Amino acid sequence: MGMKRYFLISLIYMLAIGLYVYSFNGESYALELFGLSFTLPVAFWIVLPVFFLAIASMGHLVFYNFKDFLYKRAWKKDSELFHEAAKNRILGEIVNVSYKTEGFKFAGKMLQAMKFDPSVASSFLEEDIASVSALAVSIQNGNYEDLKKYKLSKENPLVIQNTINRLKIEPKYAIEVLKNCKELKDELCQKAYATLLDFASFNEIKRYNFPIDKPTFRRMLERYLDSDDSFEMDIKSIEEMLTQLNAERSDYVELARKIKVKFSPDALIALFEKLYNSKGSVAADAYLYVLYDVQMIDKIREILLNADAEEFVKFRTLLFLRDNGKSIDINTFLNA
């Protein structure tokens, strides 16, 4: 019942009581209170408690209507906050929203622990949430999407994945990513650096102080040996990188196998002789491989003669087989 209707009905009710009492008793009654005397019709005194009761009940209604108004307003506000929080949670954000109503307090705690599942159909969701859901699915499927309007944190996994997706379709964006890299071990920085290796010059790659590992060295070597790629490295840099990655015997042999197409025999021998003299036994197999490849057999015999008998067993066996008329592929033999 509305306040206006309740007030009108209360007035009619009090008027009816007053008229009814007055119809059979029109006398007055004097009431003394705090030294004051009030003389009023008996009908008035009968209606007065009803009047106070009506005022009290109206106050009661006003209080609880106002309380209900505040609850509904808080519920509406919480509903809007939860709606936005749900979209942010779908987009991978950590949501920590303060709610006023008990129902949404519980729902908010549950939302914090939930994780978006792209395999669940979103057709039953509201349009804006379904749109956000489709956006998250698209990114997880490897597509790049514009997320600027959502103002997501840089640490958000979906933002990181979206940037990785962008690197696939826009490799040169790796330069922008690397400009803001503070932690080299960060996943995104590693992805950007790996992308940079595919298109940047050697000097550009060196500008970023990432540690050289074997996959990085192999990728640069592949580009260096690719006749269609303008990528260039100087010999000194190759030596430095081999030192940085603590190259083993097999790494030097692999380098010799691959790099021989890039150099003349004399330049190749000079390079690996220098490596052998500076690195010692770790580069010895590679040097012997190069000498065997260019058929400098006497030089190999000289090295083997001055080495311990238990060293270079494979090369000793290789020369023995060669001396006995056996044709052996050195690459297959060394891998055996």
C-alpha cells in the first residue's frame, strides 16, 4: 500500500470514529498535563491515540521503505559491479571488488576463484559478456585483438598471449616489446627476442643483452648460412658466442660441418686452427674434421702423432680404414 493511500484511509478512519463517538456523546473532557488544562470534545480524545498510532505506523513504513530503497540501490550497484567484474574475469584480470549485499559478496568471492573455459558455449550470455567471451576465445586461438579499451594490466596472461599473437603476424613489433623489457627471463621478452632473431641484423640483436644459448646461436648460424638472407656475422663474434655458451666438442664439429660452405678452404682451416690453438682439445675434433674434409691427411697424422694414444680414437680409426682402402663417410662415422 502506498503512503498516500495509507494516509488518506487513516484520515477517513479517524474521522469515522470521531463522528461516531460524537453522535452519542458530544460533551467535552478536561485533561490537565504538566500544569496545563486541555478541554476538548470526548470524540477528540478517543481519536487522538488512533492518530498517534497512525503517525507511528507511517514512520515505521517510511523507515522500512527507505531501508528497502537503500537495499535495492545497493543491489543494483552490486549487480553492475559484478557484471563488469565478470567481464574482467573472462579477460583474465584479477578482480577484487567490494560488494555491499550478502548475495553478491559470496558471488564475488566465487568469481575470484573461477577461470574462464573457452570450450563452454557463450550463446546464453548477455550480449556484452558474450562479446568479451568471444574475444578471449579468439586470443586463445592465436588471433590478435585490440584490447586497448579494456585497460587490462600488463601482467594479464591474456594480454601477454595477445602480444605473442601479434608477434606472429607483425614480427617487427618485437622491437617495441623489447624496449620495455626489464626482466630478460620474462616469457614475453623471450618470445620477442626469438622473433627478433628471425629478421634483425646481427648488430641489432647484440643491442639487447640476452645471454647466448645454443638455440640462439644455431638460429643466427642458419641465417648466416642462408644465401637469401643478408644476415652477417664476423668471425670474432662467432668465437665470442662459442665461449659464452660453453660450446662442447660436438658443437664445434657441428659448426665446422655447417660453416664450411661459407668459407674458402684456406679461410676455413685458418679459422679452426685458431680455435684449436685458443680453445684446445674442445675444438680439436672440429679442426681435424676440417683437415680431413680438405684432405690434409699429413697434417692430421702429425697432430695424432703428437697426441696421447687414447685421444682422437675415431680419427685414428678413420685413417686406418682409409689406409686399408675403405671409403668411409666422415659425417656418418663421427655420428656413430
